Amino acid sequence: MEPKYLTIKQVATMLSVSTLTLRNWDKRGRLIAHRHPMNNYRVYKLEDIEKIVRQIEEDPKKPKKLKINLIEEA
């Protein structure tokens, strides 16, 4: 069974960015981290990361202009 959540280190490796970059994205609201209830560490939903990976795969020539704001607007 696949994990529903990933650690910050796992996500940084998957996206080839640093953990500091992920923390900055979280701070700016671009990629929201959730908090583990036991230790308060940042964790990320697998489905959110898969969306980002799909965006990268769709347009690999423009990685700087990724739309990673995953906050759902009502």
C-alpha cells in the first residue's frame, strides 16, 4: 500500500529541490504542507505531489513557471 503522505525529504528528492525550497513554498502558500499529528513535522499529500509531477512532465521546457498553488478556491 502506498503512503498517503510523504516526508519533506522524500518530496525534495522527487522534485529535485531542496528541503529549504519546500519550506519556502509552504511559507508562501504555493505548496501547502500538512503537519504530522505526533511530531508536527511537515508532510505532503501524495496527490498534491503527483499534480506537480504531471505539470513538469507536460511542459518540461518551462519548469520555472510551474503553477504549484494547490489551494482550492471555493
